[in-house]
Amino acid sequence: MRRIGQGRTAEIYAYPSNQIMKLYHADFPTEAVQNEFRITEAVFQKGLPVPQARLYMDDATRKGIIFERIEGSTMLSLMIQEPVLIEELSRQMAVCHHSLHAQQDDEGALPTQKQILTGAIRNTSLLSEEDKALVITYLSTLPERKQICHGDFHPDNVMLNETRDQHWVIDWMTGMSGDPAGDVARSWVILMSGTLPEDADPAVHRGFELARNVMLNHYIQQYIQISGISRQELDAWILPVAAARLDERLPAVEADQLIKLVQDRIRLLK
Ligand SMILES: Nc1ncnc2c1ncn2[C@@H]1O[C@H](COP(=O)(O)OP(=O)(O)O)[C@@H](O)[C@H]1O
Ligand SMILES: [Mg+2]
């Protein structure tokens, strides 16, 4: 099979009948793969623009999911290939994100944002127990909502067709129901501090660093404009979202930057 993509969790191979196979790294937890299958199915059934998950596969060594294949490119690769498009694509990213948030998880098919964030904050070894307790108490004061949230919405998880008038959102492993402001805050944190895999092409790294601030400004501005949420509502979620991200196996530079952000914001709580 021909490899057509690679992320931090999996390799993507072309598969017969206009499908792809997402093959997870060997040590990847089964439960997380099953979650991705289940959550993708749930949001697909809601009519959201996501590739259909067709089959879950588990052999002795690796787990995989067969998905409908999307003919197109990720927003990230388009931004890097054609930097003049960055502003327009960032605004389109906001429109796409907002369209997910228009739907609610009335069936309770998805895990809740507060459960996920609380679990991750409890689990991180990069904060003291006292700081974790402060952040968790603060999180409990934030709004509780049931909108569809992606949990990892960034330009490598949105694909566009060639004419750029149709989009799909991929990679739903972290899908949850919650307050869209928290989902946008998570994208803010990723765009602000996220890095590409170390083995990515140096030109791609440079392109991403140049794009970072433009992406951040245009995406956030556009989201605020179309959703009517305020910058304060969004900002309120930065602390718990950044603290929860410390539970991911982040490269050291990212972790250091986030620890500083979290500690600055905890100081403001005290
Ligand atoms: N359904 C799909 N159709 C076509 N390409 C895909 C599809 N799903 C993923 N890809 C490609 O594979 C890459 C990694 O997929 P993704 O699901 O985001 O994996 P990861 O969890 O490792 O980030 C994407 O950025 C995209 O280029
Ligand atoms: Mg991805």
C-alpha cells in the first residue's frame, strides 16, 4: 500500500475503492482508536462534513480504521504551498469550526469537555497537586454546554477540495461535547505553541513559523465575528485547556512554553 500521509499517531495508506487506512503506531492504546471510530461515526450521522469511518481493524500487532478517502489537501499544506492564501484559509477555518459548534450532542454520544479536561489535568506530571486543584476548581466555574467540539482543531485536521469550496474535518479521536469557547481556546493554544513533527521538511517548518501569527489573528477574529462570543469568554478557557494539554507527550520546547503560560495564569487566580 502507498503511504499518503503521516501524523503523530498514525500512518495513512491509500486503500482500494476510494478509501484510506489509518494505521496507528504499534503502542497506541486500543481504547483511543475505538473512540476515534465511535466518535467519527456519531458526528458523521449528524451530517457534519467528516469522512465516513467504514471499518475498525485490530490484528495482533496494529490497529487501524478504514475511512472514506477525501480528494484534496489539508489546509496546512495549502498554507505552506501558497502563503498568499493564509489569511483567507484562516478565516475559512473559523467558519468551518463554527459550523461544527452549531450542532449539539443531545444523545450524549460524546465524552464531555469537563470530564476530558479534568482527567488530563489530574494526570499531568508537569504541575504540582496544589496547582492542579486550583485549575480544576476554576474549570468547574466555566459554562457547561453540549455543542459538538473537535478537541484538536487545527489546519492539519481540515481538508479542502481542489476548488477550495468544500471542506472536511478529520481526526476525531478527541471529539467531545462542551462549550465552543473551550474548543476555540484549544485551537488558540495549539496555533500559539504547537510545533510540527521534527522530521518535517525544514522549508515546511519555516513556512509554518511565518504563518503562525497570521493564522492565529485571522482565525480568532473571524470566529469572534461570526459567533458573537467575546474575547473574554474565549480567554476564560485558556488556563484549563493549556493545563490539560500538558498531559500530552509534547516536545520539550512546547511543554516549557505551556508550563510558563499556565503558571502565569494561575498566579492571576491567586
Ligand atoms: N480520509 C482521508 N482522506 C485523505 N487523506 C487523509 C484522510 N485522513 C487523513 N488523511 C491524511 O493523513 C494525515 C494524517 O491524518 P490524521 O487523521 O490527522 O492523523 P493523526 O492523528 O496522526 O494526526 C492528514 O493530515 C491527511 O493528510
Ligand atoms: Mg491529525
